[in-house]
Amino acid sequence: MKVLVYGSGGRDHCLADTYADSRHVDKVYFAPGNPGVLHTPKGKRGLIEPVKLEDFQKVADFCLEKGVDLVDVGSENPLEKGLVNVLNQAGVKTVGPKEAFVKLESDRAFTNDLLRRIGVSKPEYRIFDDPAAAKQYVRAIGYQVVVKANGLAAGKGAIVCEDTMDAEAAVEKIMVEKIFGDSGKRVVIEERKYGTEISFFAYLDGKHVMPLKMFAQDYKPAFDPDDHDSIREFGGNLNTGGTGCYCPHKLLSPWLVNRIIKEIVNPTVNAIYNDLGWDYRGVLYFGLNLDPYDSLDVFEINVRHGDPEWEVLARKLSTDIFEIGMAAWAGRLDQVKQVWNDQSYVDVIAMEGRSKAARGWNKGYPARYGKGHRIVGLDEIGKGVAVYFAGVDQDAEKGLVTFGGRVLHVVAGDATLEGAREKAYRSIRKIAFLDHNNDNMNCMRFRETIGL
Ligand code: GLY
């Protein structure tokens, strides 16, 4: 079988890698892909092949020409632009929702109202189109809030606020300065919750739901909590949309999985199939919070796997992904058996740190970061430790170089979480990003506390 994975980030690379492990699959095309893949064993063997295609009709033509059996769309942007619609019209089988159903992620106000209507627990929230009214609201309620851009923002559109001044500043940044572009024309202001975040996933096939009975924890803040110097320098511990991840989550238990399915997944899927009448096929991501008083709330719903959650879940999943993907397309998810191996996994993300610019310095991700730094040390990573590439590029002279703020994921597994952490950190320390403006000093940065 031939599969095409559409995307270019770490989650998409991991998806391509997982399909390449399927006993049914002998070729995975990765479009538009990233050049890092060619530096991995599967890329070198031609099992995963990046193809520089972005135009949706060209992707459909390519699938027909090559006889691609299934396309899995990894991220929200191509889904929102209707890639699945174009492929299905051409007769290509897909995993991922159609354009109209992406609203669950791209319109928080719509999803919040849906959840409220069906009685699924959410933090208290209000929706605003006017910044003055939003500021008046945060002043009036006084309690801590999270201010969220209503539209897509690559998993980064939420600002967690300590106090009223913070909340007013967040409204200003999102609605007036438009740091997330037009996604911030409308905001959702939510009560800030404390507790433990849980990222929970389910596959849908238009008739059934297959909740994954395994969940992960994402680390969103850019810095370790005790990295006071950086937090001060960057003006807060910014929410980056993922600096690392581990699974199984420390709260994983059969009773909590059952509770999540009963209180959250089933009512939501029932509303999608029966109230909205949507033929939704693909992944649903439930961003949840369990607070110290046992209240289980939905923070957000997304229409794809989490990044970096998928990078650890995929390693732990023993069920053949091609069988899941085909079942999601064909309405047969009720016949899929879920199997998970007994290892723990840790994903540590290598980011661009402080580097020298032509004039002055780049502070590094999540502020301004440099690009084009040669990535070295990949050949020293031991067997069994996966490297998934995100913000990378191929330079004619330097070879593989950095291109984004979050550059690559190092994912290691072991019988214990401590063992997985030890392997992941030992491996990532072998990699360096050479700062050509600064005597080739290493400008890579990563968090030290993933999985702790
Ligand atoms: N892990 C956050 C996201 O995928 O949006």
C-alpha cells in the first residue's frame, strides 16, 4: 500500500514514520514534507519520500498518478482550507475532517456554545468582539482568566493571566495589536483553572468512535519553572504550544479513561453525528483539565493529533496505523483492536536558543530566533531513539540547518519513565546547532524538566 501524509512538522514526520512501520505499507509520500526526513534511516532507504507539493489539486493528481491508497492530513491549516474535500472529489481516500467540520477548532466560540448546550463541563467563559467591552468584563469579574484568540493560532493562541492588568494587556495584544492576526478579531475569555492538563484523543469514522485509551501530557511553557532569569528576560513564561511531552500520563487509569469517555467524548461525538449531522472522519483532540476538586473540564477541541503528544503516543501504539486509518475512512472503527506497548516515552524538543545576529543578538524562541544554523550530531543518536524534524531546511553548502523556533524532537522509550528521560536527554545532548556568527558555539536550547 502507498500512503501520503500531508504536513511538514514534527507530528507529521512522526505520522509518516508510523505509517512506514505498518506491515501493509511499502511507501510513504510526505508532502510538502521536510528535508530532515532524508537524514533518517527510513528516508535514506526511500521508504519515506518528501514531495514538494502544496497545491491541493496537484496533490490529488499526484495521488491518482501514483496510486496512493490513503492520505492522512496531519495539521489543521490544510484541513481548514479544504484539502480533504478536494481529495475526496478526486476519489482519494482520506483521514481528516472536511473543511466545514474544522470549525470545532477554528471557532472556539462555536465549540464552547455547543459544549455548554449539551452539558459538557467547561470553565466559565464569555465571548467578545469589542476590546473595550472585553476589558470592562475582566475588570468587573476580578478573578484570573485565560484570554484566547477565537481562531486558529498554531496551538499558541491562549494567554494565561495572573491578574486584571495582565488580562487587559492580553486583550490589547490579541484584539488591537493582532499578534495572532485575524484569529484575534474575536476573543473567548475563560476562567483560569488550576490542576493537571490531559490531552485525550479519539478517532471517528462517521458512525463510531474509538477513544484512545492512553493519554499524554504536553509541556506548553517555554522555560522550566525555576529558570527565573529567562522568564524575567522574556517577560513571562510564554505558552509556546509544546516544548516536550511524555506518556503514559501520571493520571492514566481505567477509571479516568472511562470517566472522560462518558462525560466528555460520548456526548460530544453524539452531538457531532446526531445534532449537527456531520459525517466526521478523523481525529478529535480533547484538551482537558482535572482540577484538585475533581472537576473535569474541556479547555479546547482540535481536529487533529496534538503536537508533541502524537510523537509519544505513536511510539506507544502497537495497533497498525494503516488499519486504523482505513477503518476511519470506511466506517469500521468498531472492528479495530487497540494495543499499547508497556514502555514509557519522553519527547524533548530542541529549540533555537540565543544566537548572534548580523547586528546584536537573537534572544531565541519564543522571541526572535536565528536561522540557518548547521545541525550536527544526528549520527550519534543511538538506535531506538527517534528524531522527528520540524523547523529545518536543507542548505546547499551546510547541509541540514535550522529554520524554525522548534527545530526537532528527540523521542526515547524505556521500561520506566526515568529510563526514557535519561535516554532522551543523553541523546539530545549529542546534537548541536552551530552558530556561524559566534565561533560555531552551540545555540540549541531545551527544557530540562520534561516528564518530571
Ligand atoms: N499540543 C498542543 C497542540 O497540538 O495544539
